[in-house]
Amino acid sequence: ASDKLCSEVVCVSKRDIKAGEKVEGIGGSDIRGYLYRYEDAAAKNAIPLGIASGGKALRDIGIGEIMTEANFAPDESTFVYRLRKMQDKLLAGMQ
């Protein structure tokens, strides 16, 4: 068992997404996941795939581009988003 995250599945666009567009969830035509080392994903401020559903592009995002805090805003009202933030806070306190 580990008390820290080792990997992250980050959100990557499957198509060009225009600023203001909302994205579908996993399995849809908008996004896919790529596996990164957790440290690399964190350094890029990458959006985890699991919290991307229903989020909105803050600026135009090109096909194959990683979604980051600078270009994408997850839907903060979802239960999954709140759970992820709780997890991040808990793990940050354990390091």
C-alpha cells in the first residue's frame, strides 16, 4: 500500500474544443485519458479524467491537448469532484 499517488489518468481532448464548450464524460466523443506519473501530471496542473465530465473549456483546446487548470474548469458541483478534493487534501497532509 502507498500513502501517496503514484500515477494519474489525465484528461486529453479527442477533438478541437472551443472556449465555453462543456465536455461529455468518459466514453464520449470529447475526452480520453492518458496515464502519467503523478508528479508529472501535477507539474502540468493536469485535470484528472475522473473529474472532467460536464466541465467547461476556458479557452480553445486543440485535439490531443492536455486539459489543465489554465484551459479547463471541472464542474465543481459534482460529488466526484468534491471527493477528489477531499482525497487530495488528505494525501497532502500525509506527506
